[in-house]
Amino acid sequence: MPKNKIYCSVCRVSFVYREEVSTEKVVICPVCGARLEIVAVSPEIEARRLPQDPQEEIYDRVHNFADLKGYVFGPEKEEVMEGLLQKNELYGDFFCPCRFDNIPENICPCLETRRNQVRKEGSCL
């Protein structure tokens, strides 16, 4: 089985993809849940964020991440999703609505969430 290293431009982490890779294939980042489109396979694999409608993209990403981690949404889900969409509209990306700094580490899912803070503490904050 081939081992292909793919760099996720959303969470800025490389991961190994064990299936066949071809151009225009869509893969899901196992770290952040983003959909990535393979645009080149030689000399190395190049992937980019799949162009999507912002609402569709963030809903996909959040649901993929929750499925990957086994998380269940709380009652504030829609408020959080609205905050993510508002930050995307204002700042050009889905920065965590719970954090003030709009920096790469706070792109949803934020670094603390990816490092299992939710699992350890029961919530992201």
C-alpha cells in the first residue's frame, strides 16, 4: 500500500495518506477535517483547500472533525457555526469565535482543540 505524505494548508500539518493519490482527488485531513483537493502528484504531492461555499466548507470541516474525534455537539453548535461564518466574512478565514486573536493557530479547529483539550477538559474553553 503506498504511503503518501500530504501537507494540509488549513491546519499546517503533514499526514500520511495510505491510498492511491491522483490529481483532482479529494481527501479529508485526519487532523482538522478539511477537504483537500490533490492538484499535483509529481515530484511531490500538492494539495489545496477544496473550493467550497463558506457555509458548506465550515459545516463539512466541523462535522468531519467531530466524526474523526468522536465528539458530540453541544447546544451552542449553531451559535458557534454563526461565529465561524462571521469571522470568515470579516477576516477571510474560519478563526475560532471563542478566541480574540485571528492567527493561524486559531483557525478552526484551533490548535488547542486539535491537541485534545476538549477531550481532557470537556470543552474548548
